[in-house]
Amino acid sequence: MPPVATQFSGVTAHTKANVYFDGGVVSHTLLMPDGGRKTLGLIRPGSYRFKTNAAEVMEITDGSCRVTVDGSAATVHGAGSRFEVPAKSGFQVDVEKGLCQYICSYLA
């Protein structure tokens, strides 16, 4: 598994945050030079349910969370780990303490 990125060059960043669950989850969108899209975000302690349109790869850059992708058993993910979420699916993410920071890459 390749290491989690620590920076991106040549991107366009949206300055308005994507705020979910009354600020429990906050991210910013990055448009990549190749046309791809990512979000960089943080998740505060709590339990959150997301639905997906596009397939996603979530990379944890700091902290940890427990994730249950629809149809799968719960798994724990810490810094440096990743998980995939199929298109037209969903997942539950639970953060027990601290902040969980992530990079979400949307797949075509």
C-alpha cells in the first residue's frame, strides 16, 4: 500500500468548507491537475452515516476511527491506513476521541 500523501501540488482549493452534522465533519474540496477531486477533512468525536454516489477511497492521515461499510464488518483505521467505499453505497464512521483527519479520493 503506498504511503498517505502529505501534500498536493498544482491543485485548486475551494475555500468554502463542506460542513456536515453541525460541524462534526468538515472538509475542503481539492480539484487535482488531472481532473480528479479529493476532499481533506476532519471528523470530531461522534457517530456519522454517509451515503455515496461515486466510489471513494478514504485515507486516514491522523487519529483513528471505526468504519462499517454497507454489507461489511466494522474495521478500525488509524493514521496511514485506508478503506474503500463502493459507488451507490454508504458507510458509518465512529470517532471515539480526538480528531480523525482524512483524505477522500473520488473514483471515476
